Amino acid sequence: MAIGEGHKIFTFDEWVPIAVISSDQSWTSRTIRAIIAPNLSIPLLLGGPFLSFNSLVIDHQLHTCIDKTSGYDLLNPQPIARKITKPKPRFGPEL
């Protein structure tokens, strides 16, 4: 849509509710109304209103995107701590 021949008039009147979840699933954005725009070069475009609505601050030099309310950095998440719990072995007549 942004690059093409001629001028066309588009009306964006369709939207869907969407919430973004971090890759480690420890942060979730507030649900917003995402406008459906056909033929974009990327599947999802989040702009200034999304950043403002979710209290996100981007620092390009430090490569961070921090939620001011929780302090979570979306671009540098903490490593996922995995804990494996093995069940105790059972012995006896029930086996």
C-alpha cells in the first residue's frame, strides 16, 4: 500500500482486538484495537499509540524497550529458569 502506482483512497473501518505477549510469556500488553490494513510488508505494525498506551519507552542506543510500570525489558528478557521435578519412584504391590 505504501509503495505503488497511482493514488487510491482507502478506508480503514475494520479492526480486531489484540494483545501482545513477550517470548517468555512474562509480560502482556493491554488489549488494543488493531486496524486491519491489507498488503503491508510486515504482518504486524505497532506504533506510537501502542507504545504510549502500554507505557513503553524505547532507547535505541541501549537497544531496550522498557515497560515503565513493571520495569520489564521486552528486547532483553531474563533467561528462562527451567525447573525439572521428577516424581519419586514408587515400589510395592500396587505396581
